[in-house]
Amino acid sequence: MMNIASDARIFVFTSSTDMRKGFHGLISLIQKFSENPIDGSFYVFTNRNRTRLKILYWDGDGFALWYKYLQKGLFDIAQSADGKLLIDRRRLTLILEGVEPLKIRTSFRGV
């Protein structure tokens, strides 16, 4: 698994992406959203069926591409009006592990 710092910016592109795109194709998508692909952020892309996911990031001396293909189930990614979401590391971990955040409950007990 990739090492993601707790303060890393993670952008999820909510429109479907052609998973045949490689480094150059994904970088051009990032630049269309006025983002800098070498700023240390992580960029997440999914296909139309939400069964495949790619993460592109700059690791200091080059781009790295992480790819996951689900045999069963879907990646649970919300939609956004502008085509991208900014999420935190915990949310990305939940997406990658197949946890549906809408069904998670947290309870806070008073001291």
C-alpha cells in the first residue's frame, strides 16, 4: 500500500474515467481541473461502473500509479457538482476497504 501522510490532499474525480489512460492521460485530466500534478497530492479516478480505481501521485522523483480492480462490489464515491472532491486519508482508506460511510455510526458519550 502507498504511504499517505495525514496532511496530504486527496482529490477524487467523481466523473468516470477511461481506465485505459496512463500517466499522461491522467495528468492532462488533473491539469484540466487547474491542479498541479507534482504538488504532492493524490488524485483518485474510477471507471463508470465504479469497479476500478486508479490513484496517481508524485513520489518525489517521478509519478506513481496505483490500480485496484474489484471482483465483487463497487467503490462508494459520492458525486459533486464541480467534478472533484477533496477527502482525507481516513475517507480514502474506507473507500479502498469497501466500507460504506453512510452506514457508519459514531457515538460520543459524555464524560
